[in-house]
Amino acid sequence: MSEFVTFICPHCNSRKTIKKDLLPKNAVRAVCAACRQSFPLTQDAPPSAPPTTAEEQSFQATPPKLPPERKEHHPPPRIGVIPVRPGSDTSKTLRFMFTGTAGEYFGIWIVNTLLKIVTVGIYSAWAKVRMRRFFYGSTTLEGQTFEYLADPITLFKGWLIAVCFFILYIVASKFSPALSTAVGIVIFLAFPWLLVRSRMFNARNSSHRNIRFGFQPDYGQAYLVYVGLPILSVLSLGILFPYMLYRQKKFVIEKHLYGSTPFSFTATCKEFYVIGLKVLMAFFLVAVMFIILGIVIAGALLWFSGGLSTLSSSTDLQTTKTVITTAIMFISPLAYLMVIVYAQTTLANLCWNGTNFNGNQFISKLRTGKMSYLFITNILAILFSLGLLMPWATVRMLRYRFETLTVTSNGSIDSIIAAADNKKAISATGEEIGDIFDLPVELGL
């Protein structure tokens, strides 16, 4: 069996793998097929996997041309594939970027919205594909964009099936409560199947560097984490909720593939419980804060109004209550929003930082303060613009999320190969039913 050797061009980092016995004896230089520049080489680079025919033909070895004195005193550097661990001096940080603009997305969003209204929802499949192609094509990892490859016709077929189920549910709720309840139960029990099918469809139609993603179906585990654990969580009065969330995230992440390489999830159940306790304590402290705030406001009103004697009339008492209630109504949503944003931000960081593939580690550095600022200003902008600034708010949030997300690569990302292409088409029924019934079939990070 022939040995193979991998060489790396120092000018453009192109990698070429050829049979070792095809190299001319004493060859010390090569010409890169990508950038056409020559570079020194040695023939003792580590063995590699067999190359493709294109790779084998693109490598050109040339005979030595250096003077004997220079070759003797200055041997060419050794090049090849060198194993690197994340965090070492030779590891590389790959950065995500979102290059789309609010103006570009507004044009897509407004046209999609108007056409969905005019066609009574029929255009939904084409609208979804246009929107996702914009987001995928505007997202880059180390300068290379993602692609969304779904066919709108496939999504439209799934949409028709989902609409039929939705009409059946509406009609049943009008004429037969029992039938409506039965349909609702069927949809609830079908949720794990819908989620798996949705993940399979979206992953199969997503790619990066011409390598498609994938999702390994496991319906048994899906029913366990999305039906069994939620029921046990309710029966345990929420004690099992962090464990349920941990198992759901682990299931979704570890079933994904990039080419033939699976993702792994290293976050622990303990870390989910720590976040849960912090959020619970934050909600409790907010409640205590409002009780204290109410007492302070009431005391201040009594002090400045001269005491209880001046609040003898029902009008004065009603005014005092109105002031206290108004103050709490304005402050409480903001405080609870901060807690919710903290929970989402911390959970997103935990899940991303616990995700890796083939030794390549994701790093997320979202900050609660920045996320809260974006949430609040986005909500105000959408409200005061009557929804017209929704594209601006979406792009703004996505840009920050990707700015804080990186991948610490050990170089093995270049060695990932595509999985065997599965010619069997995957229907979009699961995703479209989830959209019609507003089910979270795209639970993610």
C-alpha cells in the first residue's frame, strides 16, 4: 500500500496530498497549483489520507536548484500537518462576521410581508427561503459564507400539509371540543417527531465551504427529552427543569454533523442547575426590591404630605395608591426583562462554550449589559416605528451575537470531509407544521 504525504504552501496555506512514491528523488522545492509560487519542501512530512485525483494532479514537484553549499548549511524547513491542541501557541482563532445591512434585509422583509398578505400565506415558503439565504449568505466564518440550499417547492408542500392540520384544528374547536382536544394532543405527541424532521431538513440544506451539515435522527431519545422529561419536570414542581433543559440542548447539539464530523457537548448538568439557581434568586430579589420600593414611596408620600392625618380622605388614599402602582408598573417590566436577558445570555454562552467539533472549540462572550441595552432599544424602536424598524433591530442583534462568537481551531477543520451524499429527499412537513402552530421546532442556542 502506497504512503501519502501532505505539503502546505507557506504563501497561501493550500494543502496538497500525493503518493510518496511519485515524488522525484532529492526534490527540495515545489510549485503551488493555487498561487503558482514555489516553496521549499522535505519528503519526511507525516503520512496523510489518500488524496483526490484533483489534488494528486495539482501538485508539481521540481528537481533541486539550490547550490550544494546553501543546501548543506541551510536545510529547507519541514512542512506538513502538525497536530495542535486548542489553546496552544499555534492554535488559530476563527471569527464569525455578519455583513448584512438593515437596508438589504428591509427590502426582503417588506416584500415578503406584502406578498404573504396578498397570497394569503401561499408565498410563505418562498419568503422563508429568501430570508434564510440572506442571513446565511451574510454570515461568514474566516471570510467564507454559509449557504442555504432548500427548494421553496419542498417547503410549500410541507406548508400545505400544515395548513390542512391547522384548518382541521380550527373547525374541530368550533364544532367539537373533544375533537379539538384530541387534535391538540396528537400535535403535542408529534412534537418530537416534528422537531427531528425540522432539524434534518434545515441541516441537510445548510452548508459551509461546500460541506453540508447533517442531523442524525433519534426519535426514541427525542420523545424522552421532549415529552417524558417535561412531564417529570412538572411533577417535580420544576426541580427537574434544569436537567430537562440540559438534556434537550445536549440532544440537539450532539446529533448535528458537519460533513461526517459530529458535534460534541461538554457542558455539565451542574452548570445548568447553577444558572437556574441564580435566575431563581434574581427573581426573588426583584420581588423583594419592589416590596421595599412600595414601602419607601408610601413613606415618602406620607412624610411630604404631613402624615396620616392628611390622607384621611379617600381621594388622597387613591392618589397615593396610583403613584405607587404607576412607579412599580414602569420599573417592574424593566427589572424582570433584565433577569430574563441574563438567563438567556448566560445559557447561550454556556451552550456555545460547551460545543466543539473535531477539537475545534466555540467561544461565546455575550454580555448581559449589552444584550439588555439592545433588547430595550430594539423594543422601543419597533414600538415607535409601528414595526417598520424590525429588520434594523434583527440585523443589529445578529451582528452583536456574531461579533462575540469565535472558534478556536487546531487546524483540523481543513481536514473535515463531506459525508456520503444522501440522495433521499427530506420533507419540510415537520418545520411547516411547527410554524403554523407556533411550536418551537427550531430550539437552538
